[in-house]
Amino acid sequence: MNQPAVHPNKPIADVSSKPKTSTIANSLPNLPLKTIFAITFGFCGVNMAFSLQSSQMSRIFQTIGADPTKLGLFFILPPLAGLFVQPLVGKYSDRTWTRFGRRMPYLLFSAPLAALVMVLLPNAGSFGFGYASTAALLFGAIAILFMDLSSNVCMQPFRMIIGDMVNENQKDKAWSWQQAFSNLGGVLATILPFVLTYFGVANTAQKGVVPLSVRIAFYIGAIILLGISAYTIHTVKEYDPDTYALYHHINPEQHKHTKPIWQLVKEAPKAFWEVALVQLFAWIGIQYMWTYTTGAIAENVWHTTNAASAGYQAAGNWYGILTFIQSMAAVLYGFLVLSRTNPYKRKFWYRFGLASFAVGLVWVFFIHNQYLLIAPFCLIGIGFFTVHVEPFNIFTSSLDGANEGSYIGIFNGTICLPQILASVASFMVFKFVGNSMPGMMLIAGISMFIAVLAISIIKQDNPQEDLSENPTK
């Protein structure tokens, strides 16, 4: 088994009985910044896969002939995969203690698979299936499903290890750093098609074939995902079972007796349900943003809905640039603001971030100039960063270290279920707004405003009590 990553000789508080406090407590030591970097940097590679998927998925499927009114069908698959995969990864990794660690073995398996599917996905139109053929669309749908399955398995170890190893004083920093590196991965991924086009790589192709610029972007993303995942696996040394139990004040045998997922849901802390309501409306808005932004920009700015046109492909590239701007705004906001906030002000920053998100989404509906879109996407970046940080800060503070991975996996359901609901409802909502993709951005903004109001229901948001004895920095 791995030995403790830090402070292996540090005295640990007596844990013969749980501390009699009104809040969850732990004795986790402060981690050196280099350890926090190793824990969080891996998300850069994982998000390259997700960012390429989210920014180019609509473009790929419309290029190979998908009906724009049925795009929601393809966007059901990724959250459906996450809904089932992440709780299972959490449950079984809670019980996995090997010489490679507790969470890292899952990354060792999933990263190569995710990279392989990243190579296959943009080639959905390159195998001679034919434009809008059932075979091409089916191949693309299956590739998306496997890409999201593997990417979800990649993602969970990075989230879970924060709950395993990071104390309350450093949790805001760790979640913020992880999301900042995630956005850096998004920057690299989404700007690649634009940069490749600038250097002469073809940005158009024959009907039904995804442009070479997009395909090469996916290939580069796959290589970086493998490299960064290898770095994380090599660098991060997880706590052994006994040390983990001492730091979290739980029974060392706890991991051998995990509860069924349905029982854990039934016994979930109140914070789970409070944050889940906010997540419902926030992720409905995000799902519509992912699905319809490229089409909305093409319709509003380039005045086309034809996916084969140069204007539509230009809109796809510009969306990549806007996603780059969004990610840079998020990185700056994360490092300069959210990583330095007071743990007792999490609800305030949660509300501020989602309000920025809502304003940005609604603003996109009204803009018909490509350069004016930069301002709302800066706001969207702040909001998108927040929705990946504050919900986890608030929820994980209500956990006691037992079943940590299972609960983080289950919590992912508050992200996946709204996406599935939004995708199913999109068939009706899209018609309700007159088959207008800009109109769907307005709907996304309204849903995000409802999420802002729902934050008021969150009551259980107290940080955990730190019982460590003046840990070193």
C-alpha cells in the first residue's frame, strides 16, 4: 500500500471516539503547494476531452447530417453515462486499496481508452457511411457514449482525492485550482481548430466529413490527456487505509463495509438535496448552452443555419475562440478571487457566479456582432467556474470521510439528471421558441436566473472543523 504523501511522522489527534462537535471534523494536515498542484493539475488533461466534446459536438453531428431539431437526442448520452458510471467508480474506488493507490488505478485504465475514442469520434464522417446515414450517426453516438464513459472514469479520481487528502482550510484553494487547470485544458482544446486553420489546415471538407482542423485538434487533445494523466499517476501518492482513517476520524475497517448506493442516497446529508435544487436549474441552462451556442452564433452573426456552409464553420471556430476567452476569464477569476475567498462566504460567491452566468447567457441572445460576444462570454466564464467549485465546496463539507468517493459520484447525478431532462425537453422547448437556436440561449439564461434564486434554500453550508495541530505549510 502507498504510504502517506505528506507528514508521515506527524502526530495525529486521538480518534478513539469522534469529536463531540456540531459539525464534521477532521485532522487532515495542510498539504505543500506542490502536492496540491499534483492533485489538481490532472484535470487539465481530462477537460481537454470534455471541452473538445462540448465545443465541437454540435458541429460534428450537424456536419455528418444530424437534424438540428433532434440534437438533444445525442446530448442525452454523455450525462446518461455519467449518471451511472461516476457513482460506481466512487463506490468501488472507496474499497480499492492497492500499491498504485485508491483512486489512481481507475485513471490508469480510463485515460488510454478516452484517448482512443477521442481519435475515433471526429472521424464519424470519414469511413464512407454517407451523409446523414444511420451508420454515420450511430457511429458518432456510440463514440460519444464511450468517450463520456471513459472521461467520467478519468474525472472522478481527481475529484475524490480532494475529499480524501485536502483539509477545510485548503479546500477552496484546491477546488479552485482544479477548475482553473480544467479551464486551461479547455483553452488548449477549444482554440486548437482556430489555430490550426490559421496555419493553413483545412477548415472545410466534403459534405458529411468533419474538417481536418477539428480532427487534428482531437488527436492533439488525446496525446495531452495521456501525458498529463501519466504525470498525475506517477506523482500523487495517496494515504494508506490506516492513515486515512486516522485523519478522517473513522473506523479503519470502514472501507470494507460500503453501503448500497440506494441506501447512501437515502442517508445523504441535507446539503446534498439543497445544492441539488440549485444544480437542477443551473445545469439545464448549461446543457442548452452546450447544445445551441454554435448554431445561435451562426444564426445571429453569420445569418446561416446551414451546417455545411463556410459561415457555419466560421461560427464554430469563433465559438472556440469565445470558449478560450471564457476559460481565460475563469482562470483569472479562480486564481485571483475564488481561491482566496472565506469558507463562510461560499453562498455569496455561488450566487454572484450564477448571476454572472445568467446575464451572459441572456446577453448572447441579443448580440449580432461577433466581437461584442466577448463580454458575455467573460461573464459565462465566471459562472461556469463557479458552478464547478462552490457546489462541491458546500457539499463535501458535509461529508465525514466515510463513503467519500461514493457520495461524490452520487452527487454527479445532480449534474447529469438536469442535462438529461433538458435534452428530453428540448424537443418541445425548441419548437416553443420557433426553432430558434438564439431563443434557446434565452431559455438557458432564464433557467440560470432561477438557479440564483434557489441558492436561498441552502442552509447547511458550514465548513468542517479542523482538529489538526498547527500543521506546517
